[in-house]
Amino acid sequence: MAETPRWRRYLRLWGPDPDADIEDELRFHLEMREQEYLAAGFAPEEARRRALERLGDLDAVRAWLRRHDRKKQKRAARVRAAGDLLQDVRYGVRKLWQEPGFSAAVVAVLALGIGATTAMFSVVDAVLLRPLPFEHDEQLVMLDGLEVPFRSPDGESYPRSAPALTDLDSMRAVFSGYAAYAPGSLNLTGAGSPVRVNVTLVTPSFFSTLGVRPALGRPFTPEEGEPGAPPVAILSHGLWLRQFGADPGVLERTIGLNGVQYRVIGVMPRGFAFPAETELWTPLPVPFTLADFEPFRMYLPSSVIARLAPGVTREQAGQRLLALVNAYREARPAGSGSDGQVTAAELVRPLRDVLVGQRRTALLVLMGATALMLLIACANVATLLLSRSATRRREVAVRSALGATPGRILRQLLVEALVLSLAGAALGVVIAHAAVGALDALLPAGLVGIAPPRVDARVLAFALVIGVLAGIVSGVWPGLGAFRADAIEAIKPGGPVGATARGAARLRRVLVTAELALALVLLIGAGVMLRSFLALLATDPGVRPERVATLELTLARATYGNLAARRAFFEDVLERLYATPGIAAAAVVSELPLKGRQGVSLSVRAAGKPAPSRDELVFAHYVTITPDYFRALGIPLLRGRTLAPAVDSAGPGEVVIDEALAEQLWPGEDPVGQGLVIADELPRTVVGVAGNVRAGALDDPEVIPQMYLSLAERAPSYAAIVARGTLPEAALMRHLRDAVRAVDPSQAVYNVRTMEQVIANAIAPRRATTTLIAVFGALAVLLAGIGVYAVVAFSVAQRTREIGIRMAMGARTKDVLRLVLREGAALAVAGAAAGLLGAWMLTRVLAGMVYGVSPRDPVAYALAPALLIAIALLASLLPARRAVRVDPVEAIRVE
């Protein structure tokens, strides 16, 4: 057997044929062992046999060597790939550092897109995606169709026509826990100055149902939910910090709520405030009496929460509850209660869906707007990278000629795009962090509601992912096109413009057209929302808010438990206000306008006319006022007069109605002097007709009819005081506080603000949504304008020689301007056409978000394309002016 030279083993150690290397290695060891046995005096056949026996199973050795070789090859490949990638990163960073203007432009564009998208994602994540701060939050549901058993003050039970809360005890196999709660607000004393705090009455099982415990102290016990139990309270973490200085000794301390003494037994963890903005919880006795809800101006708790038992689905629970509801409906007397149809899904709803409500649509629309803006940014960056790759054709061709594979060149260009996108993502996170603070201030509590947005690990991961995706999307097409050019032609000086260059130019134009189309979709959406907001601002609230200040208060039952005491308090306050120079009118009202239908509506009918059927009943909003209310708020009296200052207990009583109610009950007639029957009471005399006032939301499709009764006969515990004057509004608010403090220094006041602020708060959600969409639309148009400028400027640079020849042949300045502007106009018109089509299909999602205009508002559809085309022409003007300054001689000389 011929001996294998040892030097061949070392030369083939990293060879391309591992099997040949293995065979050489085995042959070498076999020959070495055979030589040893031959030297020991064995015959050749015996030496061969012993050598094979000593090496063992050659097939097993071959398999082991192959596995070992594969591991080494993979490890070496990883090392080489890491080295190549590091080399690409270094080269890419060095190359980009040499072009600071280009790099800064790309990073800034990506930072805007990624920053806006990340900021909006932080809000969507907090409200729609992040788990609720409760144990196994997916098991929590809200129940409808139930009544909480309560007793009237004389001890009689309330007649039931629906399942009671306590009936859920028979459904323990379906609901492992349940609780009722009713939010409101009370005056807090005994912790510094009197303040108004948001309080929620809860059944004792409330916290155990949610799966949370106090951070200090203990939750409510079942005994504390019994009627007549000593009053106790649990504080929120925020209230504990703000009013009690985070004192651990607050437990067992006594505080006052509307004059009733409560003992503090616990403090909830930081961040827990359910329902939203609750600062204090107290037990709700079951059964309870009307007196338990008097401070809250409520009749029944409106919310029942439950936890599904393990293994029970929401659909199964809904069917069980529906069967219980139907059983009560069948057992009640004919003609009593509601006959409306209800489904199992309506009875049992996921807690998150109830908390999010209509906010989901607004947030998803805003998230979609930022996603469109990010796509525009990616298209913009791709356009810039395409323009840059055209200038690097010679570099790519040289590298290709020297042996670089297309994959290696593509990877290099993608790495450069990723470096830029990651830099943009880093800057975008900084922008998002600042934007989240602005969003938290801009978005009203009702729009976010569940948890404040924040930039945390989830949001950072999102920014990283979209940064990488943006880099890949932006860099792949420029990278693919960069090495398609003919290497020989590209290396030549001047490099003629061939099919590849023309293809890149077409792709640039397509990308810019897509940018313009997406920008127009956002611009039209912003235009529709702006038109809707302007229509909302033009809606007459029914009051003149200028130079009007208001405050709200709730009188404690312990101090002002009877009508005479409450009436005396309000009369004293008004007397002090009228004695203040600069105050022209002051009044007390049971509820301010634009409070979102929080008051009471009662059935009304015209006296002397046939009683309407049940389907024809007319309901009106019930408000109690002092006589100067209409003058204080600037509400016009269209007929008759205001209410008399004094109440004649022997007379029929007076009422002022608004125009909407007059039209419903006395169409075409004068209602003054007519009788009005309210909820089957004795008829009252209509003494005046006031202008319509928006009692509910300003964007309600219809005006809620209202009637005004004298506060002297029905002075409520809760009221608002309003004052109009010639003083600055800050002085008016100060005088309101001083007047209340002078009458009762212990009385807490809250919501001290101007009437203009009341109106501003009513439209805050629409203002926030409109502002954000308008900002996104403006940024999108800016990015699209940058894209148009980049394409036209690059086209002018590529056509310098052609422009020079045209000018040398006699072309005038306006001809050159027209040539360049025509290219920008063509891009704008194509983008506008595509954008109009896209907007027509997408703006229907705004149907539930607009007021007073159509989602396909013709004004927005007309002005937005005109604005976009104007901006595109403006972006083309600078390259056009540069083109007319071309020296024909120098341009022709360039080759």
C-alpha cells in the first residue's frame, strides 16, 4: 500500500471535500498502525488485520468525523458571517459618515415616522392591548339586566321586575364572584382643607372579585356591607399621598364624607383607580336604602361586575343569565316593565370592551394614520436611497468586477439602510417619549381612561421591530437595482443612462406617487375631521359663555339635611355675589349645560289634552334654577318671563320650558299660560319659553327638551353657581369661592372654571382626535413634498447636459421652468388620482366620528388635492430655478 504523504493532510484539512479529507485521515492512521505491526515482525496480512481491529468500526468513525466536521464548518461559517457583517457595518457607517447631509435627511424622515407610530402605539398598547391590572382579567365581565335590591325610606321593598344581584348566589357554578358599584363624589374633611373627591360605593366583594388587595390595611368584610354597619373607607394611593402625606398611621384615622364620619381601614396599591379616577371606596349595603345614594344623586347602581368561574365561557354565562331574565319577565304583570329584546351577549360583556367603549374606533383610526405616515416615510427613504444608488453604480460595478457576489453587495446596501433605520428608530424613541407626554396632556381622560401611556420595554421592542422593517422595506429595492447595471458600461467615465437607470427613475416616480397618494388620504381625513370640528364649534350651545364663571358644590346631608337650610345657604351666597361690584347676574342651577345627560328626565304632557299612549310619551330634562339663571348664562327668553323669586305653596306652581318642548307639546301655539303636567303631578303654569340649551353633549344629533322649576321649592344638595360680570374671569372665579367660604368655611367647592372651559371640556375628545389627525396629515404632506423635491432635483441633475443643449438651441427660461415643473405636476396629479380613490374607500371609517358633515365631504375632497398639487409644485420650484441657471457651455462640455 502506498503511503499517503503527511503534508497532504495539512493542505486538505480545510478542503472543499470533507469526505475525501476523512478518507485520507483514516487511510493515514491505518497505514501508521500497519507500519508499526510490520516493524514488530508481523506478516502483512496479520499487520493489516490488527491495524483494522485497533481502529475499530470504520463506518462509526466516519460518521463521527462527519458530524465533527459539520460542527466545525458551521462554527467557521458563523465566525466568517459575523466578521463579514461587522466589516459591512464598519464600511456602511464610514460611507454614511462621509455623506452627513444625506444621512441626516434619511434619519430625520425615519425618526418622524417611527416616533409618531411608536407614540401612538404606546396609547393603543395601554388601552387596547395591555392586560388590565387585575388578576386573570380575561375572566372579568360586566352584567346587565340586574337590579340591586333596595328599600325605600319607610322600609318597603322596591318592586322587582328583573333578577336581583343576590340571585347570582344561585349561579356560583357560572360566576365565582360578583359585586356592584356606583361612582360619585363627596366632600372630604378631616384631611386639611375641604376637598371634593371621587368616591365609589361598592359591595364588600368588590376587591376580591377584581383580585386586588389593599397595599396597606385590609379590604371590606361582609359585615361592613350590612345595613347600619359603622362607616369605613379605603383610600387610593394618590389620595393617600396628596391629602395624608403617605402617613402609614392613616389606618384607623377618622375622616368626614359629606359630614358623616368614616374610619380609614386601607390604602390601595399605586396605580389602582377603578372605576376610572376613583379616589376613595366605601361599602354599599345590600339591601340598601335611597338614603345611601342621596349624596350621589343616583337611584340604583348602574354597574355590576362578575368573575367567570374556571372553565365557563362568556357565551355560557350569558345564556344562563338570559334564562333568569326571561323567567322574571314571564312572571311579571302584563304591561309592566320593559319589553325590549335582549341577547345573551348584551347581558354579559367583557370588562375591557365596556371600559374601552367607543374609544377603540378613535384610537385605531389614529393608529392607522400613523401607520400611513410611516409608509410615507419608508417610501421617502427608498426614493432617497434609489437616488443615492444611482450615483454609486460605478462603485458597485467595480466591486462586482473584483468578485463580489450580488448577495454580498445586496447585504452591504441593506446594512447601510438598517444602520440608518436603527439610528432613525433611536431618535424616534426620543421623539416618542416627548410625544407621549404631549399625548397624555392632549388626550382627555375619557379617551385613554384605563392606563396612562408610557414608553417601556414593550414599546421599545415595537420601535426596534418597525425600525428594522423600515430599513428592509426602504433598502431592498435600491439594493436589488444597484447591481443590475452592466458592469462594463457603469465603469466607463460618464456611464451612459441605460435601461437600469431608466428603471430606477420609473421606480422613484412610482414611490413618490405612492407617497403623494397616502399623504392625500391622510390630508382628506384631516380635512373631514377639521370640517366636522368647525361644524361642532359653530353649533350654538344656547348660552353666551363670555365673562361667566362657575363652580360646583355638594351640601353635606348632616348640615343641610332639609330644604330650608339648603335654600338659606344658596340665598346667602347669591346675596354676597350681588353685593360684589362688577357682577351683573348670579344664579344657582341644579345642573350646568353640556353635562352629558347626567340629570333626570321626566314624562310631560299638556294639561287638558288627551293623555298620550306609552309610545307617544314626551320626556323633558328636569332642571331647578333661581330666577336670574337665564340672564347669568345669556339664555334668551323668547316668550313670557322667568320664574318668580318666591314660591306660592297654595298655587299650582310655575315652570319655564324651552323652545324644543314648546314645539312638541304646543306646535304653532303660544304655550305661555298653558298647563304642564309633569309625571302625573298637578298641572303647573307655563310662564315663559327659553331658547334651546344643549343639556347633553354638544354633538348630540337632537336637542334634549328642558323644563325649569324654581330652586326655592326643590333645592338640591348638589348645585352649580354661575356668575356673569364685567370683571376678568379669574376675578369672577375668586369672588365665587369667597362668597361660598364666607357663608360656610367648611364647604368644599370643585370644578371652579369659566363657562368657556365647560364648553371646551365638552368638545375635548373631538379636539384631540382632530388635532392629532391634522398633525399627521401635515407631516405626511411635508414628507411627500420632500420626496417630490428629491425626485425632481435628481432628475434635473441627471438631465443637466440635455437642459444645456436645449438652452443652447434657443430654449427660453420659461420653457425650462415648464419642463421641470411639468414633471412635478405629473407626479402630483397621479398621486392625487390614486389618493382620491383610496380616500373614497377609507374615509367611511370616519362615519361614526364626524358631526355635521359627510365622511365624504365635498369641500375636503376638493381642497385637499388642490393643496397637495400646490405643495408638489412648490417642491419642484427650487430644482426648476436651479435648472434655468445652467451654463449651456459647461453643461455640454460635461461627459
